[in-house]
Amino acid sequence: MADQTHVLFVEDDDVIREATQLALERDGFAVTAMPDGLSGLEAFRANRPDIALLDVMVPGLDGVSLCRRIRDESTVPVIMLSARADSIDVVLGLEAGADDYVTKPFDGAVLVARIRAVLRRFGHASGGAAGRPEEAGPSTNGGVLTFGDLEVDTEGMEVRKAGRPVALTPTEMRLLLEFSSAPGTVLSRDKLLERVWDYGWGGDTRVVDVHVQRLRTKIGQDRIETVRGFGYKLRA
């Protein structure tokens, strides 16, 4: 059990919950499955899982609210499950702090692949961009990149704005590292999906847009510029 990745799975549909739990366990995960948001929150606090898999529509405490509660206490990766790809619940879940989402009905192999992709980038938060600090144009001192009052420590994985620490989730940190590795360079949404979310097969660009907006609220709305029709760039 100690060597297994622990998944908290919150889903009110008994058939989906039991079938998904069995599928995840067959792939080597340890799973705590709960039927509602309140029991899910209790299980999260009691077990401190490695990743949380939350259905949007669960009783007691809905998945979006549960995600917010988890995010208030932890940066553990969160994947939302939504019944509709075009649902506003997808955006609400991402705005609440989720790192990714999967649309139901889902294939078990696809779900496992998405879980592993999230875990890979959380386990290697300094992966893509942090390995390329020499390409960056801003002033740098011992791995610290400076953009005005914003400091990005690519070795210590810390961010400060006007000397004060900024708390970022691992996904937000990876996104900022991509921008800071090439300030002034426009990065397309597809490129960010590939580098930050490990979506070699493409993905929903709303994930990028919501995370950029979340990052802006923490480091400054004018720090990341939208280049309409092309993507985003970090202002040096």
C-alpha cells in the first residue's frame, strides 16, 4: 500500500464508482471511493491521497465545492469528471482549482492515462521549462529570474511578487516556468497543452485559458499578455 499511488474517487453512481475503482486497482492504484462530497472531504482529510478524482454532480457537497475545499488545504492534483464536454461545470471546476477534467462516459484506459499524465507533471514540477533557464532573457541570479517585481526561482520552485511569496499549484508553477523560460515569445495554447499538460494528442484549450487567468490573479493581470489568435506571452 505504501508504494501505491492513492486515489480519492468521489462518484455517486454505484455502478460507475465500483467499476472505476476496480479498473484503477487493476492498474495498481490504491483507491478510496466515496459516494458524496461530504464523505469525500472527510476521506481526503483522513487519508491525504496523491490525487483526487471528483465527479461534478455529487450530493451533499458538489464536486466543484469539494474541489475548492481541497484546494484551500492542499495543492494535491485534482481531476474533475463531467458528463458534458460543453458544460459550464468544466470551467467552474477549473476555476475552483482543478488541474484537468475528463468527460463521461470515459474509457478506463484513457482515464488511467490522464491520471498518470497529471502525476508525472506533479512529480517533476521542474521538468520542461526549468531545464531551460539559459534561454531566458530576464536578469537571473542563481536560478532566480526577475521580471520587474516578479521573481521566479527555477531551482527552489518559489515565486515572489514585490518580495512576498506567491502560492502556486504545481500546474500553475509549470505554466509560469514555460512562460519565464522564453519571455516575450508567444506560446500557443496547443504548445502549452503539450508542455504543461502532457497532451501530445491535443486537448481542450479551456484548460489553458482558465489556468492563465488563475495565474494572472496571482502574479498580476498585466504580466501575461494575450496575443489574439496566437496564444500568450510573458511580458519581460
